[in-house]
Amino acid sequence: MEKNTSKQELSRRDFLRLARAGASGALLAATGLPALAQDSPTAGEASIVMMYHSNQISDGEIEQFNNDNEGITLTRIDTDITRFFAMLAAGTAPHLLRTQAPDIPQYFARDVMLNLQPYFEASGALDFDDLAAPNDYYKVVSPTEIGQGDIYGMAKDWAPDGFMWLHTGLLEAAGIAVPDPATPLSEEEVAAMALAVTQKEGDRTLVTGFNTHTGFIDRFWMQMALMDGGSLFSDDFSRANVVGNDAVVDAISWFHDMMAEGSMNSPLNPSVSWFGPDYANGQLAMVYTGYWFSGQLRGMATNPEEPVIGESMEAGHYQMHPMFTWKGVRKNLCVTAAGAIVTNPSFREAGADDNDAAWAAFEWFMAGAPAHGRAASGWGLPALKSLNHLIPDDTAFDQQTLAVVNAEFEHSTDVLGFNPNLAGGEPMVPGATYMNNLEAALTGELAFDDLLQLIEDETNFAIEEGMFNI
């Protein structure tokens, strides 16, 4: 394999910028596993470190990999982005790193990632034509040109992140006709339904109409702005444009208005727990989130301590719908694309000598038994299209969900333009500023226009602080 031996040192200022960005069985034995690379090291000893969440790669899977790959020892450490930047600066970076789509532009700008194009081209298990659309987030020409070019990583699984999950029992109890899941609602219909189904008893909210993962709220704004022909950032990503930018203001206002009227959870109308249990237990009528939620609901339904959830699932009360249209446009993008990269060997003690072993672990994680297990779990759609046949379809719930998924694929092909100068955490600076000042805005202590100005100012300060010469 071609090896990247370029030396790229982090200056103290660059490191501080990086650190600032980081702070803000039977199933696995399924037949048909692809053949993995046969040119992995079989002599000597390569110690490969994978920084990943413990619930996304098991000790048993790692043990099996080590048993099957003589000469390679794979170990996992917990994902800790602050620790990662410290390891990067010390030249002891992990070989494999858990990433999301917003990370890729800034990691490319800082030469953090190994170019995996030659490895993909030689792979017997990973084929470019087999990659699901969100893998485009890992194709890079430059920090401001994502979606094409050489490939630097891959999504482990994915989902359109804006499905509408409707609790049909709550809608029916409120006298609201359950919409056809084959036809997306409009943004006006969602807001009206959220208000109509909300139930209060004095100051107490019994049923809330709508909620979502607010850690992604700025990513949702970006998608909605794109659907409206606009963008949160300037073309060169040197600044955020919020004030006077109707495409962005309208997106922010949509969420804010539902919070202000009490039909969406907020600091003034907090969730009972979080939107998963709230929805499953009949305290929340609509959730705006991804396919992964089907896995969450399946897990709750099989919990013997929560029989009402299983009964609700059997009754068809949990129903997935497509993402609502926005300004008449239909899209439902993956805004996360969680996956992995291989780090640039110049940030690792062993350098390029262990690139092949790192690739063997990467290829196995993305195409081997772990990928098959993820596909069949219902917690994410396969990052390889050839594994779509493993998506759960046994129950009426699964079949209804899968029908909506299949119809949504064609509307999920675009990628968002994440800013290479801005932290990629959850939420990013725009969303964090919004959430941190939300209560003041909802109580009238902070005017909405001042909130918009604050989002713009704080984001542009962060862009200036994180600016890299691109």
C-alpha cells in the first residue's frame, strides 16, 4: 500500500485551536461476510488503538478480530475528544477515531486524516459503488469542498436524521386524523398539529406536541436553509450570516415559535425525561429524529418492566413518517454520518509502518461482522448498500418503518457544508448559543432579534478564533 510519510507538526496555536474545537453472536455469524484484505501483517506485532464508544464496538468483537488477525492487537479506548487532541499533539494519536460529518472539513484542513483512496481501490470488501450516500461526507477535495474527491473515512451506519415519528394514539385522542405516512406533512401542518395535540392542566403539561434532539438544532437549521436556497455560512466559510438572512431566520423561528407557544419542549416546558421515553410513554406526540429511533423503541418494547410500550407498538401507535417539507421542498439528509477515520501517521509513534494494520481493523469494522450486526440491529441503516437486506422487516412496525425508509432514500443524497473553522460538536457554536440563551429569549428578557445577533456574533468570533489558512 502507498504510505503517507509527510510530516505535519502542530504548532501550539494550532493545537489550541484544535483543543478549543474539541471542547465545545448468532447475528455476527451470518453467512455472506465479505472477504477482508489478505495483505494485512502476519509477522511482527502491530498494536492498533481505536478511540470509539464502548456501545458501538464490543469487547467480544475486538477479541474475535485479534484471534483472526495474527500479528495485530486491536485495543479500544473511550472517545474523549480533549484526550484525542492531547494525544495528537504528543505524537501518540490513536489509529482509528470516531468521527461525524462536521469533523471532516477541519480534520482535512489540519492534515489529521490518512488518505484511504488507495486502500479502498485495492479492497476486496469495500467497493465505491456499494457506499451509501452519506459516505460522501468523507470524500474531500479541500476543506470547503466536501462530497467528492479522495475518500478519507467512512460512516459506520447512517440515517436520514429528520423522520417524523407520530404517536397515533395521542393524535386520535385529540381528534386529529392520522396523516398518510406516504405523504410528507408541511412545516405549517406539523406546527399546527403540535399545538392542537398539546394538553395542559394548569401550569402542568400532560402531553407535549413536538420535540427533537436539540444537540442537532443548528444542523437542522442548515438543512432547512439549504432547502430554502440559502446557507448559514458565507461561500468561503469565513463568517456566519444570521441577521437579515431569511433562510436561516425562518428556520430558527420555526423551532422558537413552537417553544414559545408551549407545543415544543423547552426550558419553560421541560421534557419529563428525554424525548424517547416521553414519546414511548404517551407524553409526547411527535418526535423529529432519525431511523435509529426504531432501535430505541424496539428495545423499550421488549423490556418486561414496560409492558405498555410493547402494547403501544403492537397497536401501531408508533408510526414513522417522512420528514416534513420545508418551503415546499422535500429533503431528509443525514446530518451526522458517524463513522471513523485513520489518522495521519505523522501523528503516531509508529508512523506509516502500521498503516496496513490500521486499515485491516478499519475494513473489518466497516465491512465485517460488526457491520452486519449493526445493519440487523435496527439502530442504523447500513453504510454499505449490499447490507440493506439485513434491515429488520419481521414485524408490522418494522415493515411500516422500512417502507418509509425506502421512499426517503432518494431525498437523502445531499451533504451539508460544515464549516472547517468551527467546532463540530453537539451542538456547534450557533446551536449552543441559541440553547444557552433560550430561556432568556422565551421569558422576554432577551428579544428575539437580539438572540439572532448573539448567535451571529458568537459564531463569527469562534470562526475567527478557529480560522485555519485554507
